[in-house]
Amino acid sequence: MTAPSAEPVPDRRDRVPNLCNIGNVVLHTNDAGAYMIAELQIEKGSDRATLVYHQSGGDGWFVKHLAYPLPADDREWLPHGAASADGKLWWFDLSWGIVSYGISLGEPRLLFRHLPSSHSLAEATPDIHTKRCITANWNKLRYVEIIAEGEAAKVCMWTHMNGEDGWRWYRKYAMSIEKIWDDDSYKNTGLPRLVPRLAIVCPSDPDLIYLFL
């Protein structure tokens, strides 16, 4: 077993941009213990995005300017998190879609993919993070949404995978909230029959989702 160790992250200096939004910062690691910390900075209407990154063993931060795949869209990118999976870095806007950066490719570039069909919104709502989340486990991206429709409310999960027709979202399961309410384990808690809020997906088990009231 490898002994734990700590390594200070250097300050951003000289012409390296300051931190813009912590929601756009992602940590990538590999089995050898190497790591990369990266922040994607996006400006509305610009055809370029800025990747600011630091790699293990390096003595500073580096800046890379990349073509932004959505320059014509008159819409603000709202960062709701980031993750590393499938050899790529991913950034999320829970109302819109995901942007990826293939760090293992010879000519890495930014790509945009929408959320599952019909789940994009015109704009984000203030409580969107209590109804939707994107996370990575088992080296795959998972999109989870609580669809509140009264007694017909359900929690659904999709997995982002590369299939015969390319990258797309595949629905993994849909669970009725009413079925959860009717389970003896829920009844024994004495909790009300209210549609819960989404807390987190277990990082090691995609079938385990934590909810709260």
C-alpha cells in the first residue's frame, strides 16, 4: 500500500488567469498517482475558451486556448460541477449539457453534448441542483433527475456511453417515488409522502442514490 503524501499546489502567477469559478475546476488522476487540476473558463459569445491547468511534477500553471463549440449560442454557461471519466475531463451545465476535453487524444478539443433528449431547459432554475446531478463512477458519467409529477414522481438515471450510434445517453433505470413511499423501510421512518430532493450518487455504486426531504 502506498503511503499517503501531500503536495502543495502552486499559486497562479504572471499572466495565468485567476480562478474564475470553482464549479469549473476538475481533478484528474491515474493509477500511477499522477494528477492534473484544470479549470475551464468560458465567456458568453466567445469562440474561444481558456483551459488553465497544473500537472503533478510541474512547477506552475499553464494556459491553453481552445475553440469553443458553442460561440453562436447567446447563452451563459452556468457551471454546476466537473468530473473526470473515460479519459476525458467533463464540465456540466445542468440546464443544458456537458462539455468534454479528451486529454488522451493527440489533438484534444472541446466537444458539447446535450442532456438526454427533451431534458434541456431554456434556463437554469435556482434549485436545479436539488433535482438534477451529474457524477462519475465506474469511469462513466451518470445523469440523475427527479421528475416531480405528484404521485407519478420518479427518479431516473442515464449513463453516457459510446455505442454503435456514437456517444449518447442510455437510460439505466427509472424508479417510482411512490414505490419508495410504499416500502416498509420508508413507512417505518414515519416520514411524509413528499417528493425528496436529490443529494448525491454513491461514487462506487451507481445503483445507490441518496435523497433528502
